[in-house]
Amino acid sequence: MRTSFITLVVAAIGAVNAHPLKRDGGVDDATVLNFALTLEHLENAFYSQALAKYDAAAFEKAGFRSWVRERFQQVGEHEAAHVQFLSGALGDKATQPCTYDFPHDDPKSFAAFSQILEGVGVSAYTGAAQYITDKSYLTAAASVLATEARHASWVASTVNGGSGWSGALDVPLTLDTVYTLAASFIKSCPSTNPALPVKAFPAVSFGDHPKPGSMASVTFTATTDASTQLYAVFFTGLSQLVSPIHDGKTMIPAELRGTVYAVVSTNDTIATDGTIVAGPAIINIDFNAEGNLIN
Ligand SMILES: *[C@@H]1O[C@H](CO)[C@@H](O)[C@H](O)[C@H]1NC(C)=O
């Protein structure tokens, strides 16, 4: 069953090497697939390492039903399948796994981090879609995206007891913002890996529990001139909400719900890879079935 699915998708993707489609900024289809493969390697390592570390008894002790770990095993198998078919499509251009450092030390923190990782995966595929020129790759990428979104919803709702979605629309993340989030968990990569046209921004924090409708401290290492007015930009659905930063503080927009990605931008209306000076930070704003904030 699994083998035939992989074969099908590899056939759909075809041989990337045969048609290098150069785009502005040097993002061709092979580059996008290698970017996706970079994330899939990370996810694959995350599940295989964590499930090797936490056995059924550990999950039970953490309060999870026995099938939760078994479902996580299926999720891990999906990530391994994604690695296999992207690697197959890229042939000898395929980027290899790195070594990683993930922030969890028990099944609970593993499940919390899984929710973050699956969400970033969904936003990465959503944001990268615009760079894919070959429609069969686009179909394959959409197919992976749909599965990652199911993982994200299952972990967020069934496992972690929250909302399975943020709202009507999901956030598309740019290549650099995705890479920034992934790079913080990558320790080192084989020197033979193809260089990707991406960069990581400095980290930013909006404090412990930023609350919609309240002021929050914005902490980051400024690389801009001190006189430059900076803005906090909050990615929610397809919108970007902007709040000016004054004296290291900003107003968290009251309407934010669910998973929000927040950056510091030099622009007063948008954040692009060209205007971001720090971030993204991932802000999770829990809300109940009525749409109201939880605590
Ligand atoms: C922000 O970006 C918009 C659109 O690119 C541009 O028109 C505007 O001048 C920029 N504003 C600043 C403050 O850089």
C-alpha cells in the first residue's frame, strides 16, 4: 500500500534533473523540492528519535491513551514516505539529513512540539507553492500539504485538546521565515548538501504569554540603526496585522486567534523577506469553541 503510493507520487513528480526551470531569485523546482526535503528530513528525524526515546509506558505515564503513540508512529511513517519520494524525485541532487536538537524531554513536550512542527510544515508548503512551475509537482506538494494539515489538526485537537484550526485560512510562510524556524533545530548538515537560497533571521520574543489586546515586550537583536522605526507584523490567515514598536513594546492585535507568526519589519504595512529584521516567533493563542480566548 505504502510502496504503491510512493511510486505513484514519484512518477507524478518525474525526474527533476531533466528540466531545470530557473526562476527569478534562483528558485527552480529542484530547489523548492530540496527545501521541502530539508523540512521532511527534520520531521522524519523528530518522530523516529522521539518514538525511540518514549515507549508505550512513557506515553501512558504522561496520560495518553495507548493509540496516541501508535498514531504518532503512523505520522512518522508518513514523514519517512515524504522523504523517500522527494529523495527519489531529486535523485543525486537530493539533500541529505542533518543532525538536530529538538526541545522536548517527555511525551507531553514532544506532542506540543509536534503541533508546532506540523503547523510550520503546512505554512511552508502553502507559502512555497507559488515557486513551483511544474503542475505535477504542484499536485504532489498539495497532496503532502493536505496530509500535514491532517497531522496538525489531529495533534492540536485530539492529542493536545485545543482547536484543530486557527480560522478560515492558514498562514503562508516565506522561504526565509520557514528556514529561520527550522534552522533553530538544526545542529549541522553534511557539507555536500546543496546550498539553498535562504537565510535565517535573528530570533524575536514577544514575552511569555502575549495576550491579544495587551501590550507585549519585543526582544530581539537589532541589526538596524537605532533611529529606524520598526513594526511588529502578525501573520494570521492571509493577513498581516501591523503594530508599531515603541520603547521595546507593541500592542498584540485583539483579533488574533490560533497559531500566529510574528516578525519585526522595517515596513509599516508589510513584512517580506526583504523587510524582516527578526523572527518569526510562533505565538499560540488558545480559543474555545465560541471563539473566545482561553485564560
Ligand atoms: C512599505 O512597502 C510598501 C510596498 O512595497 C511601500 O510602498 C512603502 O513605501 C514601504 N514603507 C516603508 C516605510 O518602507
